[in-house]
Amino acid sequence: MNINSDNPTKAILIGVDTGEYDCTQSLKELEELAMTAGAEVIAAAEQKRPSYDSSTCIGRGRLEEIAETVKNMGIELAVFDLELTANQTKNIENILDIRVIDRTTLILDIFAQRALTKEGRIQVELAQNKYRLAHLAGRGIELSRLGGGIGTRGPGESKLETDKRHIHRRIHTLEEELSKLEKRRELRRHRRKKDNILSCAIVGYTNVGKSTLLNALTDAGVLAENKLFATLDITSRMIILPDGRNVMLTDTVGLIRRLPHNLVEAFKSTLEEAAQADIILNLIDISSDDGMNQAEVTEKLLHELGCDGIPRINVLNKADLISPEEVIPEDKHTVLISAKNHTGFEHLLQCISENLPETAKRGKFLVPYDKAALLNKIREEGKVFSEEYTPDGILTDALVDLKIYHMVSDYKQ
């Protein structure tokens, strides 16, 4: 789309309310998306209809009214809050006489701006090509309706078929590259499991503070802006829990209502970090009026990814933005924090420790001097906090996996 943030494109947002979803709330979100892409939103239009118009989506009469607004206000771009067909886009552009894009194109544009890693860029390009292919197909249908014969054959249709073949080849190449990267990630996951490294995935709606939380807990240095989809690429960092265990904390791509299907498919490998985690932190913006609805969007996707059996903690972020008099009950599955102000972290880390599956235990063991081999095993495979030489043996404070713990349980103090 190429919106220039130095010279923002003047945009109008257009929504069609058929009762499928809250159109007003969705347009608010679309405004945030447009601003994130660098547009200046100066008008919005909403139309109630029993169904979408197959030709213009919103209806020709309403569109002609919007055309007057566009002309009078010098608007350069119309953004529709749904996915348009190629035919609808062409018809709307003919009436408005400006560039027209849909919600999917806007989100793809933001993703293209934000993807920094090789994998992120491949995922975005894959989604873009699948979207383009679907819209080329639409143009193909449009051409076929001209009835064949003069004006429908030759270079035009030939170029269309060439474009389709080129996109198909590119999609195949990108899918192969993505598959290789996914295999590498799977190997890393397998290695972590083998080394008894626990994993914790931070999931949630876009802009709820996932990257801010990761930065605060680990100094990871991930971009943390007050914009939608500020982070697309996976970042993982190790933290130490109060019980001494290490856990790999992973920031995942933000979610949004009606996330385009092609993007969900393209970023599936990224989202699957949650499905492979030992515990999930569902981050929720407690200061947002729409926070609970956003949490439901996250829960729905986690269910689709097969995460139902994984321990989960609802982390209510942005506590600094709510009234101090507001009382929010907390327990081992619900924690109130402010990632920005670093408050509530002690309780959060304690809850992570309590909810994680027990793979290791910390204890003090008085290991006799004639059991040097056992002591070496603790040192090599466990995590030693302190050692004290006594007349009866070496008093060792250590975190060890359950197998070693059972081996040394007779020497526990």
C-alpha cells in the first residue's frame, strides 16, 4: 500500500453493519490500524444493510454520497472494514475516483512494515501472494463474463495466466523455505525439552503489552510501541523463577478480531509456540473497555491451536491505568500487573512456578564423602546454589530433576 508516514495519506473508513459483529467497535480498531500504517483518518462512514451489495458492498446510492465527502475533504484513500472482491474494488474506485483498499490489505501492509526476521518476512510475503492470487482469480472470472471473443483473449488474459503461474511458483518456494525454518525451530524445541528447559508463551491481543512485559522481565530489547502489531517476530529469553528453575519466555504475534485467514495460516508456526509451551500467559489490557472481548478472541484461537490442556494464567496488565479504588480479585490463575511500572511481577513469577508442571525440585542434601559420584551428578545435571563441607559430608543446596531427586532423597535434610 505504501502509505508515507512523513506525508500521511488522508483516509476515510467505511463499514457495513449487517449485524455479524459490532461495526462501531470494529471501525475504532480499523482507525488504529490505519494510523499504525501511517494514514490520517479524517472521516468515517457506516451503513446498515441486511447483506453486502455484490457490486459495491455498501450500495451505489450510499457510495455516491461518500464520493461527495471524498471530493469536498480532499480524501485520497478509502479503507473498507471487510475483505472486498476484485470486482467490488474496481467498481468502488470508479465511483469514488480514489484508491480503495480493504481491511486485509491494510493489515498485510502493517505486517510488511513490521516483519524484521527472515521468517517473519517470508510469512508476510506468503500471505500477500495468497491474497493476490485470490484477487487475480476474481479478475479472471470478470474477464470470462465479457462473453469471450474480441477483447477477452490475447495479451490481457495471457498476462493474467502468467501472473497466476508466477504467484503459484513463488508461493511454493516460500512454503518450502518456511518449512525448513519450521524444522529448525522444532529441533530447538526438542533440544529444550531434552535439556528439561521449560517454556512459557506470552499471548494476547495486539497492543496489550506483551513486548513490554518481556522487556521488563528479561531486558530483551524488543520493540514496544503503543501501536498495533508493533512486534511480529518471535523473541525468546530465559528467566529464573523463585524456585530456581529456568523458563524460556516467548513473545508471540499479537491477535486481532477477524484476522485474515491467510495471515493465520502463514503465522501458524509462530502461533504454535503457544501450543508447544508448558504454560501460557494470556495478557489482557484491564484498562480497556473491550479487554474481556479481546481476551475471548485470544481464547478462541488458543482452542483452535489445541492449547486447552496447557496451564494458563490470565495476566491483567496496565493496572497503572485503572482507579486505585477498583478491587480486582487475584489468585494463582489471575494476576494483576503493570508491565510499564514493573509492579506485580513477584506474584506473577510465583504463579508461574506454582502452575508449571513439576520437572525439578530444590532441596538440601547431605551427601556422604564416599558418594562422590552422586555429588558429581548433582553438580553436572543440576543447579547448585551452595555447598558446605561438614564432618558427615557435603551439605548441598541444589535444584535437580525428579529422577536425580529420587536418587538423593535419602540424604535430604
